[in-house]
Amino acid sequence: MKILLLSPILRHSGGKPKNTHQPPLALAYLAANLLKHGHEVKIVDFYSEELWKKRKKLIGGYRPDIVGVSAKTTAYLEAVDLVKKAKEFGLLTVIGGPHPTATPETVLKTAPVDALFIGEAEETFAEFADNLAQKKKDFSINGVVRIIRGKAFWPTQTWPKPVDLDKIPFPARHLLDNVYTPYIDSKDGRIDAEAMIASRGCLGICSFCHVKGRSGWTGRSIKLVVEEMSLLLEQSRKQGIYFNDLFLAGSKEWTVRLCKEILKRRLKVFWTCETRVDNFDKELASYMAKAGCVRASFGVETLNDNLLKGVNKQTSVEQIEKAVKNASRSGILPYLQMIIGLPGETKTTINQTTGLLDKWIEKYGIYVAGFGPLWLYPGTALFQKFGDQQHDWLRTVSSGTIFPNVPLYSPPTLSQGFVVKTCRDLTEKYRKLIAQKYPISYKDITDYEIY
């Protein structure tokens, strides 16, 4: 079957290719497994306004048997637009991704799709496509909701089994446009890198996190990870790898083995990752640095213990500082992502956080990535507590921010306008400080709008 996979434009990036624009690896993984099953696949990533304007022509010109649309909450309006464009040609259209996984019932009310995929879909999509090719009417695929003449047929088990990461092919990168230039920030400047994943899932239970689809954390085969790294470095002739995992060091033992394998193969590589602070000890930091890690990104959110407890971060300011210190002293750049406006936030807690950040910039050379407000993503505990349960996702609820179709929370003690302005001002403040400390021009790190 001919299958067209679409990734909507991300309006919060201005609709223009950015230095940190990431390839749609989820679609590339889907495509790889579909190709393995003998299907014909095309991927279109709408990374620019120019390409977005051609969406109807691109969909109609390919004339696929199935149109698959990936939907994040932040680009859900655009995902629905793609579904409707496909429907103008009478095409069978399916949807999947973080937003449908988090709130499938809402999506079925707002998107005229023929099927909805919940959770990891490499295997379920291939089975779905195989059945259509063989004209089988099978409504029992776990994780796949079928819609026939307006009626939804739910699977017996809503969640499919987690995909065996070692059995699915490497992502079909040859189907992606070569416009991606993610980079690694280090004391040596910017290094172009290829994006990949080494694991899936997370061990955190943060009440604001909207990522679902896998229970717990799973690391891929160490040998397969390093094999893919080696292949990417050879094919791209780039120096770096951008690990796009939610929590690379989900297992310290696994991560140490990964680092040892990189060293054993003598890969000349720089790499960056996202991880948590709770297991980032001296030994782990040392191995990661020796294996080429130049930046570790931590979702710190705040430097107030009460606020951290309030959102189930399961971390403390003491743990955060230890992780920052371990990274810095090993030669890894600590990259901190912050949130303003968590439940219980006040001007006093904001000052407490910025006071510590100011000290840590001098003491540990941290890189403050930026500040964002607290968005209430569907499917999260905080959305259930504070969100509009009847929100139809087709109206703007937080205009003036980078995610205009996601509800924005602000604590009773702070106005929404104050939270947004504070995020903007603090992001600007710390980017100026960073530009003075590292050989990266201020223009380079502020070439896109945050708000």
C-alpha cells in the first residue's frame, strides 16, 4: 500500500527551519517498519511556511492509500487541518502521537479520522496496513481505535504492548528532507549533530508531563546503539550525536556500558542528552564525559523544594546542585530548563531560584536554557486538577505564548501576564549572560521568538 506520513508545522518555531529543529524520528521509525512489511512510504515534514502552503497539493499529488498524521498537543490544530485536507480527496486518514495517546476521546470528537493509534505504533500501524492490503476487517488490534460510519470501535486492550526496540529497523532517514541541523552547545561552540534515540520512556512521574506510551524506561541494545552512531557519523560526516531520549541515563549501569562501548570502538564523537539529576553521580558523569558527552540537559523546573514536591519531581535542590557539580567538574555543560508559575509559586520563590542560578553560573558554569510557563497538557495530573475538562482544543486559550492552543496555568498569587512577562525577561537575561561566557554570539542564541 502507498502510505503518506505527515508531520504538521510547528507554529511555535515561527514555521521556519531552526538550528534546533528535530527530524520526525517517530515517523521515520514507523516508515522503516512499514517498508519492512513491503509497503511504499513517503514522509513530509512541514518544517517551513513555504512547504506548509503546498500541503494540499502534496497530499493530493501522491494519492496514497493511507494518510497518517502525527499530532503533538502543540500542533494539534495543524494536525486536524492535515486530516481535513486529506479528507477532501476522500483518503483513508489515521492519526497518532502524543496528543491522541493522551486524550483519544477528545480527538475523535474533533478530527474526522478513520482510525486512531494509541501509544507506540510501529507494530500496530504495520498490522493495520497489512490488514487493509489483505482486505481483512480486523477491529481487534490493541491500541487502534477504528471509526466506521461515525461509530468508534475500541480495542479490547487500549494500550498495545511496548515495542521491542531491538527488533524494529533503524529509522528510515533517507525519507526525510535534509534540512535538520540540531547542534550541541559546548565550550567549543556549535557542532552539527545527527539526532537519534538510545532508549524510550522515563522513570519520572512529574504531574505536568504529557508524555505517555511506555511504562517505565527501556534501553536499546548497546551494540545496536553504537552501531547506529557509527553509521550516522560515517554517512553524515558530522561530529556529533544528539540523543533525543527523554531520559538517557534511565539506568546508570546501562549508560556506563554504553560509554564503555563507545570508548572500546574509539568513536570520535561529541554528544548531548537529556536526563535526570537523581542518578547523575560522579562515576556516571566521568564515564559520559570520557565517551564524548559535552552537554547534559536537566529539566530542573525550579530551585525550591516545596514546589518540586508539589509537581512530583522526586528531586531536591540538593540533588540538582550535586548533578550540576558532577557534570561541570567532569567537563560536561549542565544545561538547565526552567518553569515559572508552578503551583505555589510566588515572587519570593522566583527570586530564590534566580539567586541560586546566578551563583551557579559563576560556580559551575551552568547554561540556563530558558524559562517557560506551566502548560496544562491533556492526560496529566495537573490538567485533571486545573484544566478545562470540556476544552475542545480548537480554540485559543493562551494567546501570546508559543503554544497558543494549550491551556496555560498561573498560580493565584501571580497573574498570567506577570508569569509570561517574567519568563520572557528571565530568558533574555540569562541568554545575555551565556553569550558573555561562551563563544556563542547573542544573536545565535536568540534567533527565534520564545513568546
